Amino acid sequence: MLQTWTQADFDRMSWHDDTLYGLRFDVGDPERNTWHSNLVLDLDHIVEWVCAGAGDMRFRVAPATLTFHDVTDLRIDVDFGDSGSRTAMNELAIDDITRQRVVDQKICLDRPYFRWRIALTLPRGGALAFGASGFTQTLRADPVLLDRQRLASSERVT
């Protein structure tokens, strides 16, 4: 069963160790009077951590789309360092997603607005920070039980 979550579910959610492998800007077209500003992230979302006994863990993982709405002030800090062109690019790994209410905001006067921070474990110290009114996260396939925390690229549903 495919699931969708929103900002109302924020306190019950965790993105720890989710793999972030896609980022897209979904913005409106003022010439056509379409006004939106979404940050769209493609994730391998760990739906459940499963104790497999003897200290081993397994993971229920599904491809997911996490979309933040009404995005402002985007800052992306991703630095894998300088390897002298010897180290290939990697996917990002999420440590945590936090939010803080913005009291004096001027973009969504009819609803709460937040300052979001996506802290990364890979690369160490990396982060995405932005303002957004909330999010929608939708699984694109049913979760599968794996010995690893991420899907192979061939297992992801686009």
C-alpha cells in the first residue's frame, strides 16, 4: 500500500540514513500566472528498521518523492572535498530534518511557515536549508525488506 505523508505527520517521521539521490526545482511560470516554488527530492526512504536478531538490522525501503512547498531562501552546502579528481560523486545521506516556525514571514500569510534544515551525514557537515510552508512525501512503490539501507538504482521506480 503506497503512503503519503504531510507536515501534519512531521513529529512521527524520521529520515535518518535515507539516501538522497535526486534534487529538482519545480517553479512556476509568471508569464502563465502559475506561482509555485517547490523543492523536490528523490529518496530511498527507510520506512522501518527491523531487528533481525543477534544485533543485525534489516530495512524496509521504498523509493519516495519528498516535496517541500512555497520554498524560499534555498541554501545548499555540499562539499565532498578536493580529491584531485580521484573520488567519484556520491549520493547524499540524510542525518535529520528539523524545522523552526518563522513568526514574521511574508510568503504564506494564510498558514504557518517554517525554516527547514536537512542535515547530511554524507558528505559530513553538509546541509540543505530553506523556508517552506510544509511538505508532501509519497512512496512510489511498496517497501521491500533489505539487508542494506538503500535501493539499487535498478530497484527505484521513477
